[in-house]
Amino acid sequence: MEHPENDDLYKGLKVNKGVADVPTVNPYLKRRVQRKEYTPSEFVEGILKGDITILSQAVTLVESAKYEHQQVAQEIIEKCLPHAGKSVRIGITGVPGAGKSTSIDAFGMHLINEGRKLAVLAIDPSSERSKGSILGDKTRMEALSREKNAFIRPSPSAGSLGGVARKTRETIVLCEAAGFDTVFVETVGVGQSETAVHSMVDFFLLIQLAGTGDELQGIKRGIMEMADGIIINKADGDNIEKANLAAAQFRNALHLFPAPESGWFPKVLTYSGYYNLGIKEIWDMVGEYMEFTQKNGYFNYKRNEQAKYWMYESINDTLREKFYHNPAVEGMLGVTEQQVLNNEISSFVAAKRMMDLFLDNLSGKK
């Protein structure tokens, strides 16, 4: 008997027959279509035509840590370079909660309505534990994410300096080649990341808040000196007076700093990203800055300095990668680390030994 409990001896008990195991895979699920593999030339052709799908795949290659992906990515970037450099690059930063994503949505729609093409590169902080990122910035840009002339690409910071994705500058090149005439680079928040973003944009916009307590907390010398424009968000309702007071305090603080190298004196404006108030004035300020720096030659000077900066950054990255992937170094790194932990040698002696080993290995010495 299948179920002895159903025997007459056990009155009141009844066990129903079970159901057969269902298949683990949905029979109605279609087989996944294999993604087409493009050659570097096909990637470039698609990017120059403005194909968003191909552009997205190319950005994925740029961000990939795989050696073979990097080889393809570098070839694509090299071929796209002659078609790049024609956009306005704007860095947007501010403390967490300042309304960066909401503001970008409002700014972006203003530009789209003017007939511009906008690429938004949002840097998402990576977890130090799992190394993962939510990549959820796109969900906070509801209006912009529906526009065909907008390309929003959240990227994981991947543990690089201050949360700035190392490959963002190369992604800018691809976006410019695809025909985007305005590029936003949104940073994680106020921190070291601003230095890296400042070195890849033309205009650096700092978003601040009013009515959150000590206004002087927002006046940090390093970030203030980098800003080409400061805007006070949430200047609406009962907060308008506080926003105007905060703007006055920032203007006074700016007078204490040395004159910027560009010759441009940063402006402080108030606006409301949520209610779309004061957006036009902000972009009039950006346009005024671009015209001013192009006339006095600072625009081209800054672009050249940035290219030089990223050349040296690339050299540093390549040296670091070559060092850690050197077979001799890989073989001895764990042993040397253990000697440091056992207090047998100091950290500095260990570092010198590893560098000597690396250099000797490169030169062919035994």
C-alpha cells in the first residue's frame, strides 16, 4: 500500500496522493538569443551611427577587467578619438541627499528640449565587502530615462580613487563619438572623487543644500576651489529665504579664495530641481563660462592639461597591473607578506625587495 495511513485501522486519517514533480525550467521560456560578437570596426561603425546598443556593449568592454576585452576596447577608443572632443563635459557633485539625480533629470530635460543630445555617466559606489553596486541612479531619472536622445550609464566605482570609475574618461570618448554633445559626470559625493572628475570635465558644478544646520559645513576649501559654479538646491516653499542666505554666505566665502586660474569668478545661484525653478539661469551660467574660457584660451589649455594628466594616470595603472601580474612577484608576494606579518622584516624593506624582484625579472636577471 502506498500510504499505510489510509488503512481501515487508522480511521479519521487520510493522505492524498501527491502531484508529480514539475519541470524546473519553464517550457514556455524561449531559448535566449545569443548576443552577436562585433569586430572593433563594427563597434566603431555602430558608435558613429549613434547605435545605443552597440555603444552600451563597447562601454562594457571598456569597464571589463579581462585582458582580451581591454585589447578590443583600446582599439575601439583609438578609432573613435578623431570623432571625439566636441562635447561640453560637466562634472556634477554634492553631498549625498543634495538632489544630484533629481537635478540631473531636470537639467537633462531642459537640454533635451533645446535639441541637445545628453550622456549621463553616473558613478555608483561599490561595496567594499561584496564589490557589488546597486546601479540604481537611472531609476531616479524618470523623465530622462525615457528620452531617445539621452544615454544614462551607471558605472560601478570598482574601488578606484574616491569612487570614480577608472574608465569614465574613455567612456566619454565613446559617447562623444556617438554624437552626444553634452556629457554629465555625476560623482558619488563630496570626497577625493572630485579631483579625478575635475580632471576630465570642462565645467565643475557643486550642488549644495540650505537649512540643514551649519551652512559653513558645506564650505570646504578643496571642493570650493574646484567649483566653477555653486547652486543651492531646494529653494522652494519655506526654504527660499534659507537658500538665499546660504547663497550669500557662499558668495562671501568665495571672495576669500585666490582668483581661479581660468580668470572666471564662480557664481552662486539658487534653484529647485523638484519644481524646475531656476534651471534656465544655471545653463545660461554654463554657456557664459564656456564662451569666457574659449575666448581667453583657458578651455583648450585645460583640455591639454587633462590629456597629459590621464597619460600619466594610465602609465601608473599599467605599471601597477604589470607588477601584480608578474609571475615572479605573484610567487613571492604571499611569502613576503607573511614575513611582514611575523615582524621578520618591515613593510618598507618588503616593498623594496618586491620592486627589486620585479625590476630584475624585467631585465632578465636571475
